[in-house]
Amino acid sequence: MNTQMITQIGSNGLPPVITMSSREIADLTSKQHQHVKRDIEKMLTELGEDASNFGHIYFDSMNRKQTEYLLDRELTETLLLGYSAALRRRVLRRLRELEGMVYVPPRALVHEKVVAELAIVECYDRMLRPAPSSKVAMLQRVAKNNGIDSSFLPGYAIDAAPDATGGSSMPTKALSELLKEHGINYTARAYNLLLRDIGMLEERTRKTTDKNAPGGVKRFWSIAEAGLVYGKNITSPSSPRETQPHWYVERFADLHALVVKRMEGRQ
């Protein structure tokens, strides 16, 4: 059979749309495809519809480009009004068979899936303290995964220190870049250990399939609660399950002063 099935579940949870091709209608009614196409074109003209909106290109057994029409249930039933009762029953039985083959998730299950994903987002927020822009991106991803309109979400989120009063995002940079700009002769790895010692960073772990990771565990840094005055956590480009610390440019000197003070205290 040459049935074309389009199974898109809309944001409002409507059932999938099943279309029947003019080729299958020709098979079921033992009519020539060109005659079925002629009947469809006549019907669409009478309905004031543009036939090109229902056309679909395919290649026949000789690899020649051909056109068929894809009709939904309403148009299929309208076409059948001009056919005999026996032919109508044959086509309608096939339509019911197709509809029974498509599984439509109950709305309750879709709702439960959304609730579960939002719970994960909330847990991620509590554990890793992502920046507002990263949280908005995560919510947009949840909406996209579930066919939900996300246009109500803000297109721009302010990433700034909790005590900032400017009303706009504060520029940030990666640690390695800031160390270089300030002439601090430390590697990012060594400096992160110092930031951990003064309570600005926390080391986190996640499971990974990377064979080079010891014990199948990936380690990464997340800015601690106290460190959010000096930087923000952004979602790692390599994995949405981990964060990367970025530090506010205008406050890095103050952050470094805390590190120096701690180092002097050790001497």
C-alpha cells in the first residue's frame, strides 16, 4: 500500500493527522491512478482548494518523478461520495485500520512527562545554580521536547550578581582568559583548587560513557553559593548535565584579592 501517514502531535495534544494517498485509493478501488487524481482535482476545484497544497512528489518504478495527492479523512470521505457503496466501505475500512495503528499518548501522560522534566530542571537549579539565561534555555528545551509554545518565556535573561543594581547583565569570561589578562601565573586547574579552598567552587560529578573517565565518572566545577557574587554557572557546551564557571570581569580583581589573602594566611 502507498499510504502516507503524518503523525505530528500538536502543542494542544490533538491526535495525529493521517493522510491517504491517491495511489492507495486507486489500489483499493481498482481505478487507474490518473482517474483518481482527476476526481480529486475536480473535487478540490469545487471546494475552492488549491490542488498544489495537497500534492506530493514520488518516483515510480522507472525512477520518473510523479505526483500524487494526500487527503485527510474529511477530504477522503468527500471524494468517496461519488463512488459506489462497496468502494466507499473498502476505503473507509482501510482508514480505520490506519487510525488504529497510530498511538496517541493520553494527555495525562504528556502532562506527567512535562511535570517530570520540570522537576529535573528544578533539581538542576538547586544543585548547580545555573545562570538565569541557562535556566531559560533549559525551559525552552522542555517546551520543545513536548510541543509546547514557549513564546511566553523571556527572550533575554539578566545574568548578574545577586547584589548588582545595574539592571543589566554583567560581562563574564572564562577563568583561563582572566588569569592571562591579570598576569596571574597560575593554570586554571591550580587556581580552581584555590577557589575551592576559599569556598567559591564546588567539585561535582556525573556519569559518563567516556572510556577515558576513571570509573565512568566525569568531574566538573560549579560555583558555590558564596561565589555567585563573583561569577555565574553556564551550561557546558559539551554536556547540558554539567556547568562551567564564568567570572564577572569587573569583580575578578576582588575575587583574586580573597585568594591572595588566603594564600598569605598559609605562610
